[in-house]
Amino acid sequence: MYRGKTKLGILTAGNTRTVYGDLVPLASEEYTDAGQQVITRYRIILPVSAGPVTALDELIVDGINYGVKGDAEPHRLAGRLHHYEAIVERVQG
């Protein structure tokens, strides 16, 4: 069974559930034309116990909120559900 190393909060409709997963950096973009804005994207890897995560959920790590982009993708290993992966992003500015 998959269990990540980072404590994550998943906020769904006002309720927060805590799971352990992994947050992997993907990319960062900076925009300075109309004021400074930084968008940072991460891949989250969640255990099956996290349940499906949707675009309506938020991820909270160390008090920082990240928006979920789309629904989490289920990953199977030997025909069994092993973990979920999704893309999250944080927009600053």
C-alpha cells in the first residue's frame, strides 16, 4: 500500500481530511506585464485512502492552499488501485 511522507490536508466542501502523500514540483511561471504573478505547479501522489480528489477540492500543505486542476487520476498496479495522482497549483500576486 502506498503511503507518502508529507502530511497533506484535503479540503472538500468545508471538511478537511488528513492524509500522507507526496508533493513533487513540476514548473513555475512568472508574469510581470500586468503586475507580478507567480504560478507554481506540483504533482500530488495520494494513497487510495484519500479517495478521489476533484477540481472542487483544495490541498493544504504547511498552511498553504493549492488548487486542484482537474480530477485525480487513479493508478493501478497489477489490476488493483494503488494510488491517485493530480496536478495542483498555487497562484501568488
